[in-house]
Amino acid sequence: MFYDKFIELCNIKKEKPTPLLNKLGLSSGNLKRWKNGSSVNFDTIKVLADYFNVTIDYFFDETSEQTIEYVSSGNSFKGLYELLKAHPDHIASFTNGTNIPDNSDYERIAQYMNTEVRYIASPELFEKFSEAPNSTSVSKVSNISTKDLILNILGKIPANGEYKFLQVRISMVILRHLLNMGITAEQLEKAKLIKEKIYGLSDLTIDESKKKSLNFSDLIRISETFNIDYDYMLSGEKGAQVK
């Protein structure tokens, strides 16, 4: 929720919410409305993002849901355009979030990430792969590297359960690699990743359909905060040169 993000940033910067809003020329009456779940216009988000030195997408947990709310709340298309421009991976998500990688792509993803196909594929999809192990289907994305394939997958908004399962399981493997590097959930929270997302991915008792996967913005924060490259983050092997 936007309100929770705002209060969190105020606490970090040791600012009191009401005086801060007044200082920025914003109505203090917004606090109650935000706490009750009211939408926030783009201009306000931009002012706060600039003040706290965070990206606009920091205030949103699920961009797909927030975008729908943003448009339905009567905000301008110009504001929506600026929001999407600030988070370009989600523009691609509107046009291509349904293509499930084929068997060969799952195999190379699993090999690259040092895991197994049966772990990253949904049970139903893995059963299909097992029934046709010698499939000769041609991958639509075989010309790109495995690293780019994984990053593209995480950059999409899932349009079906199998795609979401893959995103979540890839995210869980990444967290496992980070833990092996000594990077804990608490440290990721301090790096401004969404608390509910990180702890949800870490909780093996929660169903994958209820979890939120890491996105490319999360990976950027992790890379910059802990000074690790994507190969290391995705494969768990330092200095890995995996294609």
C-alpha cells in the first residue's frame, strides 16, 4: 500500500509525515485518505519520489494492479505514460506475458541456475515434458542467452499460472543463491526490497500462486547494493561465464 511505503520512507529519513507534506506543499489531509487505500495522483508520487530519492515504482507492489487502479481513478494518460516510462519492463509485459518457454529452454534455465527442471516447472508442465522427452519443438527465444531469457521472464507480468510458477521458482532459486552468499532476508529488506515479497518467497509453506516474484528492478537493487553481477546472482557461481 502507498501509505505504508510513505511512512516507511519517513521513518528512514526521520521525518514526521504531516510536517513533511506541508513542507512539500501537499495537503496533510492526504494521510487519512492514503491510509484508507485511496489512489494517489502522479504529480504527488513524483514529488515524493524526488524528495526521498527513490524511483516511482518503489511505491507500487504490483504494477499491473496499480496501473488498472491508476487509470480507473481518473488520472491522466500523460501521467500513466510517465509512470510506465519510469518502469519500461512493464510496457513489454502488456504485449508478451503468455509465451511459456519450451522443454529445451527449461533445461538450459535449470542448468544455468544449478537447479532442476522439476523444480522450476509446474507439476502439470513437468508431466508434459516427461511424456515427450524427445520433443523437437524449436524455441522462439533460442537465439538469446540464457541469462537474457531469465531476465526477460522476470520482466513480464504473468498471464497464466504456469508463467507465474516459473517466475516465482526462479526467484526462490535466486534467494537461495543469495543466502549461500551470506545475504539474508533482513539485508534484502534494508536494501528496500518489498518485505512481504522477500519473506513470502522464503516461506516454503506458502503456495506459489500467492507469492510475488522478483522483478528486474529488484535485481538492479540487489546488484548495486551488494556489488554482485547477474551471472553470480542467477547461477550462484562467482565468476561464472554461463551462456
